[in-house]
Amino acid sequence: MNIPTALVVGEALIDVVRRSDGSGGEHPGGSPMNVAITLGRLGRRVDLLTWFGKDPRGDVILNHLGASRVTVLPGSDVAPATSVAIATVDDDGVASYEFDLTWEVSPGWEVEVGDPVVVHTGSIAAVLPPGGADVLALLRAKHATSTITYDPNLRPALMGSPEQVKPQVEALIATSDVVKVSDEDLAWMFPGADPAQIAHEWLGLGPSLVVVTHGGEGAFAVTRSGETVRVAAPRVTVADTVGAGDSFMGGLIDGLWSAGLLGAQQRQALAEVPIETVREVLERCVRIAAITVSRAGANPPWSEELEA
């Protein structure tokens, strides 16, 4: 029996968290890894193609992924050392980042993967050389069989100027069916521009659905049919925002999966998705993100928590 599987491609690293009150610690992180963990906790079968070292920090990552039912593909643990992101959290719980990392895609991983129903990537791994070019080639190769999802999740400290990263981001968008982007990313790439206008322009590059998140203000989506839907975020006490967008992204993939809209054979159905379906998916996404921000670190909910 061929069980539908998600393939997530991208960085897994250690977040070294420093808070304004002097507290902190080390936690597994990395945007694509957090998406994979969200999917695993929501009950999806998910494979992660990543890049970390056989060292104590790599052991922490491997154990964390296993505890959230994520399968790590062969070749993911051959980096010279596990990458680190230093997250400085301000009084409002908002994190900023500095990085010490490398990213590559190991050869030979394909033997463990068939045709996943969805392939997701984003953030550093989608653009950072030398692995970024391999990720784009991988997405193009899987487009014939899989839904492609992408979250730019930009890190200016690593990616250069907006002018430098835009061609890479647009190439990834053109290969994707679903794009999720934060208002912060759009403000950096397109200062002063209307997020809705950019979302509609991105639809013209190829996707069927573009979702823009606004943190505590909720999110909106624009569809290929030209419709827009907006949802508000639940009000919660914020511990920090680490991993919030990633858990939203995982929820987005999971929601579209439940709606029967993933897989290349469903590409037309995704292009014609009813606006009420999009609304239901987004409302669940903001609930997932709200739970994540209510507790420290990238700690997305399990499906049982959402049902409760």
C-alpha cells in the first residue's frame, strides 16, 4: 500500500535563544524542520531531507525529529558540524537571528523516496549556495507528481540585499503551487508596497494560492480565481514567536491535504478551490500558530491538542 507522504527539504539547526531577561537555552530549529515537525504532530507521514552533523547538537535534532514522527532521509547527517542560529528575543517576544551554518543536499537520497503528495521547502535552504540550486532542481523534478509549497521565510543576514534574492525567490514561486509569506518578508523585499498587490503579482508567476500572514493580526489568502479571504488570529499571551510561521505553514499543508487538494493530479482542483475551503483551512492555521506562540520555542501542537 502506497501511503501518502510529504517531503520537506531544508535546514535543521540549533536555535540558541537569548531573552531580554537573561534567560535562554538551546532548542532544535530551522524553518523547514519545524514545518516537518508540525506535519508529523498533525498525524502526517513526513520525510525530511536536511543537513546536520554527527555531533551532540545533531543528536538533539535527530531525537527531536524522531519524537515528532519525522523520518530523516539518508545523507542528512553528514555535515561537518550542526548549524546554529542565535535567536535574540525582545520584550515583546519577537526574535531576530544571526547564523553560523552551511547547507548542502547529499546525493543518493532519492532511493528512499517515491512520489510524495507534496514537497515543501523554504527559508535558507531554498537560496543559500551550494544547496539552493539543488533544491530548485529537486522541486522542478517533482512538479510532475507532487504539489509544491514554498515559504520564503527570508533571513537578510544570510541572503544579501532584496535585489540579490528576488530572482531566486521568484524562480521558486514560479515552480510552486502554494506560497506562504509573512508581511515582514514582503516589507523587506518591497518596502512600502501593498502586500495584497504583491500577492496578486505572485499569482501571475504560477501559484494557485498565495497566503500572507500578519502575525497577531491574522492572515489573508488570494486565489487563482481572484478571490481574497481574511481571517483574524486568536488572542493569546505570547511567550515568543519562534516557529509560529512554520507551524502555520505546516497547518496550511495539512489543511489542503485534508481537503483533497494535494498531489499533481489535484492541481486543477487547487486552482479552483472554493473560498470557503480556504477560509476553513486558514482558520485552523491561525489556531495552530496561536498555540505555538503561547509557549516557548518552536513547539507546534499535536492533533489531539487541536481537537481539545
